[in-house]
Amino acid sequence: MLNSHEANKYQEFIESIWVDEECELRPDIGLRDWRCFQLQLPGCFKKTLHLVGTAGRNQRMHVSNPVTSIDRMDWTACVHGGCVYALGIQNERSTFNEQAWQQWKVSHNIPHFVDVTAEFLGQFD
């Protein structure tokens, strides 16, 4: 859990970056060609997990709010704010958009991150 100072900073950060109209309209989002990254949001001390992949009708690159829980049976992840991501199956032909991810993290001042996709997938075994 975040302390109250971190929660306020986090909320400010989320409101400035992750206002996702699609999530507000539909609480469930299918995510394809995804990865899971651990990163530290500006102004927060705690590292959080975020799903990054192709989502929605417009098939754009999408970065989730921090993951709060997973459902191993349904292959879903709930994130801060209540959206539920249905995780598509990973395979060798994944077309993760590395260039879009690099642009996103630079434009949102995310200097450090770790790709924890393999560890995250291990929770579903």
C-alpha cells in the first residue's frame, strides 16, 4: 500500500497521464502482445507493476495503471481504478511495440524500469 503522501502524488500522476476513456467506458479491456514492467512513478517510493500492450478497438499501445491483483483462473489482472485486463496468450510472434513504449517512458519521465513479464507469467502456472 502507498502511504497518504505517495497516494496523493500517485493520484496526481495518474490523472495527468492515464486518463483512459476506454477504461471509463468499459471496465474490461482485452490486451494483446503485452509485457509487464516494474517501474517507479515520479514522486512515489514504491515500485509498481504495469501492463503494456495493444488494447481496445483502435489497437493502440496502452499502459495500464498499477496492477493490484490477478485472477489465475481467468487470466485477468485488476489495476488501480478498477479496470480488468483480459490477458492474451503470449507467443513467439508477439508484436510488442518497442518504439511506442520507449517514446511513452521518455515522455512521462520514467528513467528506470524492469521487464518482469516472465516472472509475472510464472504466477499463472
